Amino acid sequence: MPGDNSFYKKIIDTLMCSVCVFDTEREIVYCNREFMDSYMGGTDSYEGKSLYDVDQAYIDRITAVPRVLDIKSTVTVEKRDSAGAEYYIVTTPMFGKDGSLEHVIEAIYSDADSESLSGLLENEERASDDMVFMSPRLIDIKMTIDRISTFDSTVLITGETGTGKSTLARYIHENSKRCRNEFAVIDCASVSEEQMASMLFGSAPGTPQDPSGSGKAGLVEVANGGTLFIDEIGMMPLSIQGRILKLIQDGGYLPFGAAKERKVKVRIISATSMNLENRITNGQFREDLYYRLRVIEFHLPPIRERKEDFDVMLDHFVMRYNGQYQMNKSFSDKAKAALRNYSWPGNVSELENMVERALVTSKEDEIKVKDLPDSVVAPTGPGEGRLPSDLEDAVDTYVRQIIEEAVRKYGSSYKVAEALNITQSKASRLIRKYGVGKAENTQKNKKVFSNR
């Protein structure tokens, strides 16, 4: 930043957030006092400093500069510190007249309670904190959501189980003009046809479904003025599909036992992991409803098709559970490489559950490959195995599994050595190395349990 740009430096200095400008070599071009106090130990100079001269906690858990330099587009992430406090990172690329990347500006909003920031962060606070991504496909989805925020068009979200369809639905609602009203949810995969009708449309006073005698409001009424999210709509019975079609067409519905139709203004967002066109062909889904539901359609790709998002999602869940359980754990580089190599059939849900499990069960602050579930690091079967991200760690993990199984089966180090065709001293050394415990005690426990 040239010296004659002092006017712009003054503007940056007045901002109530930490701001730092980097060049493409990750060298600091300029940073404001807030940034220096927060991440550079209050130094009076940024000259000659690089990204890697900044506080290690900033490098490990905050900065998105390397990612922006790589993908050359803005990254916006919400995170939590070890105490559970929220902070927001907006990292933006700056391009020259010839279109080449020249600088990256990173702004960190750490005071979400500040009155001056409340308006700026209001939507972020209301939006689901799982909407973290940097892949072009999801950035396109977010841009479309921004464009349709003032409209009430129906939205259909498709994608495999666990890809975050319900999270996206809530994000759409919270970034719409209906965000001040209810976001009501029904999951068609978890309720029967009779329950579904009652939950959606409610009942009039005095009906068998309403023992109180005052009537029961359904989710359609609860969502009046807001959004009704119908998850796994492909499993909705045909008898209810027709009533949803009418609700979309004219806003009308009839509670159970009521003589008069009621009117509401509800936006419908639906999601499915099924192929609705196949269900239409099989007579299981109404074609007219299908076209009414998908005025706007979003498809959420699985993790294996958007590798760009993996690191930012992993960091997000690590930060969340570190804050929730007041820990300060992280994954080693080798562990991260092993996780990237996994196909994640359960998608975002599986990743989140794995992160929580690893943080809670690991004994050390650095989570290594040996701490990861076998289902993640081990090959899935003949013809389906994956090359390990680190051969030494993979061999170590495999040996540990063999020793644990041998001790469970044979008990004593002598028998383990005999079964594996190794010396007894080597068997004893491996048993101690992997913390299996004394083989003789294991054998005793085995006998006790076998007698129960």
C-alpha cells in the first residue's frame, strides 16, 4: 500500500475490527492497531512481518488467507474460540486492473455483542453456523439465495443424506423477509400418515384428536407468515401430497374436523434424498406437486465432490466442540490427510460426529491417525481400499489392531507370540507399546466375563 494512501489507512484504523492487508507472498502490507494488539503482541510496527510472524493461534485457527490465495474468491466463516465466543472472518481478494490478484484483506469481527456490529452481524447470528464453505458450487447457491431473499418462491433441495439440506433450508429462511417469523419443520421419514396429517393441519375443537376441546394448531398454522420446511418429502403419502398442493396453490387447508377452510401465507421449502422423478414414474409422487415444489431447486453435492470445503468444515467443527467442551485440541497433518482420503458416505453429518468423537476420546491435544475410527482410516474391503495417506501410520495402525485382537483371543504374551510366529519378548514389547495391558489380566477378565 503506497505511502500516499494515508487517508485509506486512517479509515482502516477507525474500523471496530481487526484488519490486515497481505500481498500474494503473504507479507503484511498494512494492519490496523486492533490487529496488532490482538495478534501481534501489541508491536508498533508491521514492517517486514509476514503471516507466519503473527500469533500462532491466529495462523492455526483463524486466518483464511492461504485459502483465498488458492481459490481467489472471498471466504466468509463463523467460528468460536476456546471459550465458546463467536467471531467472524471475512477474507477478500483484491485484483489489479489486469485481473491479477494483488492483495488479500482479512477482517476479524470478534465482538459480536458490540452495538455497532449488531446490525452488520444480525443475519449471521440468526443463520445456522454450519453454513461454512468455499467451493464454487456452494458459493453459487449462496449468491442465488441472496438474489431470491425478497421472494416467496418454493424451494426444493436435493442431495444425499447428511449433505446439510436442513441446514440450507434454515439458512434460506433466515436470509429471507420471513426471518422474523416461525421456521416450522416436519420430517416425513419419521412420522406415520395419520400423525403427519395431524401435525401439519391440526384439528378443530371437540374432535377425538383434540381432547382439550380448544382445538390444536398444526405446523401450517404455526408457520403462517414464516416458512414450512418439509424434509424427505419423497416419503410423503399421496393422500397428503394433494393437500400440500392446494396449500401452495391458494394458501388453503382444512384442519381435521373443521367445516370451514382456513387461509395462511406460508412459504414451502422441501428437501429429499430420493429421485422424485423415479417416484413419479412409479406412481408414488404427484407430478403436479413436483413442479410446484421446484420453482427454485438447489442440489447439495456430497463431500467427495467438493473437496475444497473439507478443511473449512473440519476447522469449523473442531472449533465448535473445542468451545463446547472447553478443550484446545487439533488434528495432526497426517490425521487431516487421512480424513481427506476418506469418502465420507455420511457426508457432513458423519464428519461432525467423527470430530466430536475424536476430540472427546483422544488422550492428547493433538489427534493422530491412531486416534481415528478404524472405519475412516482402514480400507473398506477388497477392491474398495484406498491408498494410505501415510504408510508408516497405516502400518502402525494395522499392527495395533492385530495385537489387540490377538490379546483378546489368546490372553498371554506367550500364546500371542506363538499365534503370530514372533518371539515372546517382541510380543510383550508390542503389547506394552499399544497399551493393551497385561495379557494375563486380560485373560483373567475374559474368563470372568465368559462365566456371566
